[in-house]
Amino acid sequence: MSRSPNRFAGLVALVVEDNRNMLRLFARLIRGYGFETVLSAHDGLEALAAMRTAPVDIVICDYNMAPMDGLEYVRLVRRGSASPNPLVPIIMVTAHADLIRIKEARDAGITEILVKPVSNEALFKRIKSVLITPREFIHAGGYVGPDRRRRQNEFAGRERRTLADTSGDNAAREALLHAIDQLAGLYAHALRNPADRDLQVARIAELAADVRARGSDLDSPLIRHIGHSLWAFCECVTTPDDDRLDVVKAHFDALRAVVGDQVAGDGGAMGSTLLDMLRVAAEKFAGATYARLMAPRRLSFNFDRHPASRELSA
């Protein structure tokens, strides 16, 4: 099996995970990527101690741990007066992909976030991304960490816009907000009136196609992808029960978060995690049909594919 040139020779990784089986598995995979040394810790306290014993180049950290969880650990690394390395890249891994946790992790100063189950390929891509194309490190307004706005390196034109830079964008943004409100209204009607759910889901699918188009107008791959995901899911739904309507709600909640935070481009770590969360939820109920409808529009981050594809799950 051919491998990419080893760009990680001589580097030290730290894996922080309270599940011993997962810790060993992560460590084995990371060694397979070419890291010279892989340190391990079972919680945030052990991780801080490990960072004082050797210069660490990257940290893979679980969210849920005791006595010190991943969030508190990241805050101490970024802002603690005795931090061994405030600038170290930190990839957080979590089984809980709700918006609140994603924002908390981002605001604590993580570099990237991955949702379990984590594929070998996804882990390799994130590690390669943070080490080879690092983002600017900033101190601003109480935040310490990498710039939360992902640089769009592949964009070769005028400077990339935010969601509200021009009058045309403002009009598209207002239209998008109106569409999100309409989605919420259709969802609420469907929830209250089970007999009308098929019709409401069909209308939601039409609006989702409109949201997808608004994403193109706003030069936002993330909004476009969420709209397409919602459309694909609605096309697959044959029995729109409460659980499936919850997946619909997760989509327009994600849209509100993206628009409210004025997240541009692909959304960086938050965008990747939102899309993973929506994919997992949709595939639970729509399976292969949803995956087939989504396949032509999967986001590409232009990283080399790693040959391994085994999934990791706690």
C-alpha cells in the first residue's frame, strides 16, 4: 500500500481520552501517519502534566472526561498562566454534536472538532490541515485561539465576502431569513397536524431547494449544503413522524446558527461538525437513499485522501 510522503516525522502528538480502548486505537493510527512519538493521558489534568514533559506538536482530545473534561483542559491550555504551550493545535472529538457544545468548544479555543464515529480518513485530514495549513492565532475580546473564520485558500478571485457585505448580499440574506422562518412555520404546522404532514414535508422540500439557491447567491457552500441536505432528506421521508420532523428542525436550527453568526464559506470546524451532525441524523432514518442524493454534493476540502477508511467509535 502506497503512502503519502511522511510530513510528520519527528513530531509529537498527545492523545487525551478516558476510554482506554479508544486511546490505544487513536495512538496506533497516529503512529501510522508517521509521528515519531505519541503521548497519552486519560483526562485534562494528566494531559497538562504530559505537556510539561515534552514539546507537543498536536493534541487529540475527547470532550467528556473526568475529573477534568476536554473543555476545561482547552481553556487552561489557551488562557492559563502556567500553560506549557498556549499555541498548540487541538482537535476535539465528541459523540455529542449539538450546537451548544460545538459553539462552547469553538469559543474555548479548539482548532478543529470531529464527531464520533470518526473515520481514519477524517482524522488524518484534520491532522494534516491543522499542521500544514495552520490558521492565524488571535487574542481578541476574551477569546484566545485560532481564528474562527476558515481561510478559503482555494478561492482565486476578489476577496471573499461575508454574509452581509453588499446590498445584493443583504437582499439575499433577508430572503434566506424569510425562508428559514417559513420552514419553522411549516414544521410547527406539521407537528400540530399529523394529517397534513405529507403536504408540509413536500412544501419544506421546495423551500429547501430555495435555501440551496440562496446559499449560491451568498457564496456560501455551507448554506448550500445544508439546504441540499434538507431537500434530500424530505425527498426520502415516507412516514413523517415526530422523529423525522426533529431532523427537519435540526436543519433550520443549523441555518439560523450559520446566519446568526455570519459564518462565511464552508464554516471551518463548526461547519464540518454541523454537516456531520445532520448527515448522521438524516442517514439514521433515510439511509442509502439520502446518501445517494447527497453524494454529488459532498464538500471537498482538497486534502489528499488517506487510504484507510475504518471508523472509530466509543
